[in-house]
Amino acid sequence: MSVSEVDIQAMESIGTLDLAYLVGREIGTCTLLKELARGSMAVVFVAYQRTLKRQIAAKILPKSVLTPFTAARFRQEAESAAILSHPNIVTVYEAGETKEFLYILLQLVQGQSLAERLRLIKNHVLPSRRILPIQTILKIIIEVVGALDYAHRQDIVHRDIKPANILLESNTERPLITDFGLAITTRGPDERVGVGSPIYMAPEQMWRGHVDGRADIYATGMTLLEMLVPNLPLPPYFTQEELFRLKFQVEKHLFRKTPSQLNPTLHWEIDEIVLKAIMPDPEKRYATCADFLEALMGYQIRHLK
């Protein structure tokens, strides 16, 4: 399944929908309280669950913008995440539909996405404060990789790991992976070739009919690199198609400088870890998240304690 122009138009139209009338609406045992956020696939509301007296999140996809692709992705998110129970993966409580929309009820994370955190950090008035402390970076990535290792052992590949899909809990900064809308099971073929976020997407995700957990390792490696340096040292490109061609053409990686060259506070050993995670050839990456995790924790022990 590929993304058609109709699908793209439907996803773009979500941003213009007036859904204020849904505030106060009841879904099962929940009441919608206020809109929290909008993405390309759905609108998220804060909801109050009366039975357990707690606030949760309600993710809603209006049927007015429904296409086969958006419906399949929405249902895939609920089904994939519901299989998983891990402290670093957002918990799904319930999924269903009404006459007007599809919905998923899930854990409400009080905090912000990693993408939002990086955007704020990189705009700091002091250049020395535009990168998170390496201890914080490794703590976040180690927990994310641990959660992905768990998901992969349940035969679930996320396929859309990126800072926007990693939520950071306030105070604890515990990362939680969300949005399993592109997830696949490694037991069967994957017909959704070329679907994902271009910067973070593994090259094989563009053309193979089947990918495995190494695609998540690539995306996590790209996320780690983005956290470690002021700006991604990408070569010039003007369209997504050009970026994909660049990814196919290189043998090692796209970047003209290593992390330690761009951030002198880093030890050169982190270069080897990051660049192995983002090798274009999946055979040259870490074979599993457990291997990636071992390398990250080894670096943490040797250089940060």
C-alpha cells in the first residue's frame, strides 16, 4: 500500500477541521475535555475517564477524512500498541468507532515530544546550551532502544521512530514511544513500501517488500545523531526524492562530519556507535537492538561514570 494524493489531501485536511463541537462529547466511559494536539493522522484530546477517575488521551480520526490508508494505519496503531506492555511504550486502553470517527483511548503523557525539546534546545540564546547533556541523551536513547528490543521480540517493528514519536514525561524525562501506525509484524510481508519519515527512514524501507528491526535501529541512530550535534551535517538536497537517492548511493553514511567533529565534548568512540547504527546496508548495522544497547551502555560505563 502506498500513499496516494487522496491520502495526502485527507491527512492535510485534518489540520483545518473544526472539532470544537466534540468537547463534552462522551466516548464509552470517557468525556472529551479539550483538544491537545494535531498530527497528520489524527486529533488528540484530553479526556476524563469517569470509571477510574483519571485523565487519559483520546486520539480521534474523523470519518470525513477517512481513506483506506488512513483507516488501516489508525487501526494498525491500536492493534500493534495493544500487544505491547512496557514502561517506555504508551499504553493503549481501548479502540473503537462511532458514527463520526474512529478513536483510540490511551495513556496521557504529561510532557512534550523529543522533537519539541530539541527545537527549544537548539534555539537557546547560549550556543553552549544548544545540545542536551550527553548523560541525558544516552539515558533517553538507551530506554528507547530497550523498548524497541522488547517490541521486536514480540515481532513488532515500529517503522516510524523519530523525535516527534518519542514523548518525554515531565520531571522524570522518561521517554515513551508512541504512534505505531506504521508498525508491522515481522511474521508477514510488508506492502507499505516507502511510507515513513524521509530523514529517519532506512534506505531498505523505500524499496523492499519486507523490513525488520534494523530499520528501527537506523531511525534511532538518526535520532541519536540529531541529539548529539547542533545540526545534522547533511549534504545539500532539495526534494525528498533527492534525499532518497543520496541514501541509496552512499556506501557508509550521508554525513560530511562525524558527531565528535561537530561536538568536541564527545569522545570519538560515539562516532563508531552512531555510524554503525545508520549504515545504509542493514547487514552492516547492529543486528539487533540488544547489540545496539550493549554498545551504548558500554560507552556510558567507559566515559560517563
